[in-house]
Amino acid sequence: MLSHHAYIYEGDVHRTGAIAEALRASERFDAHDPNFVVRHYEKFGIDDARALSATASLRSSGGRTLFIIAIAGATTEAQQALLKLLEEPQQGVVFVLIMPHGMILPTLRSRCEELKIQDSRIKNQDTESARNAKVFLALDYKERSAEVARIIKESADDRGLVRSFINTLEKELYVHMYKKDGADPVIAEALRDIATLRTYLSDRSPSLKMILEHLAASLPKI
């Protein structure tokens, strides 16, 4: 059972469905229980944070409620509003935030416990994604271009799948970030580049092909 009022899962927001089903089962919510709430935000803004806070206040008097909030992108102001919400927890209300690596503010993360999911589907997805990222980063530019073409074809313009791939690349780069003599400046620059490109995914009609081709050319070979 979830005993804390707020949890964070830093990773692929495309896994929200699997995470939600695992939590529905472990927390014993019925299939259509209105107190089990799953929401997805492509770009989470201050108005979304205020609306979420208002909804949580209404639910606090109706028994135990679990909010699973998947956020692909968020403004600093919206995260600060979320921080205020988590600093003043409502009785019986539990939040699970699902956000990409490196996006959540440290102050917001400090209010959350890490969510640990014991679900084979998610573990298998994580293992496969990590393997794909390692392969991509080991390729030369020509081979990466061919891989980009494959990803674009399979994603069918689904920015969620592309974001998933970018998040996995970012996670793999973090693994190689620190060496004996400190942070690797090349990888640090690559991580900043990924953070910038992620904001473009929240645009109305982002060019997924252009974003991936930029990464193919700019990311260091590992």
C-alpha cells in the first residue's frame, strides 16, 4: 500500500498506462472507481496546477483518492504550484507524478518518495529501452540516420514514442556522465541539448524527424 502522500516516477511517461494498471491492482481500486484518477499533460501549466489543486480539495472529503499525473513538460511556475499542493497534503489524497528524467525541480522532488513498481511489463520495457539506447549511442552518424528513419516509420508521428526514446538516451548518457576527474563536458553539453529539444516536443506540430536527426548528429559516440 502507498503510505506517503506523494510519489515520483522519473522516466518514460509513455509507460503511464502500465504503471496505472499496476497501481490499480496493488492499491485495490475497482475498474471504474472515480477515486482512481489518471491524467496526462503534454504541457503542464499554472492553470492545470490550480485546477488539480481544486479537484484534490474536493476529493479529500470523499475517502481515499489516488491521482496519477503524467507530465511530459511543465513550466517552473506550474511545478512551484504543485510544490505548494504537496506541502499541504489533503487527507486521503495520494499523488503519483510521472515525469521525464531531469525535468522535476529539486524542491518538488524532495516532497516525493520514489515510486518503485514491481511489474514485469515495466521492467521488460526498461531493459529493452536501455539496450536500444546503448546501441544507438554506439553507432556512427550514417547508421544513426538509418535508425532515425526506422523510428519515425514505426512511431507513426507519435511524439510520445519519440519522447520515450529521447528520455532513454538521456538516462543512458547520465550513466556515463561522471568519470574519475569529474563531469564529462561533452556529455553535459549533450544533456543540455536534449533538455532544449524536449521543449520542442510540446509545440503544436513538432518535426520529430528533425529533432531525432539533430540528436543523431550531435550526441557523442559511446
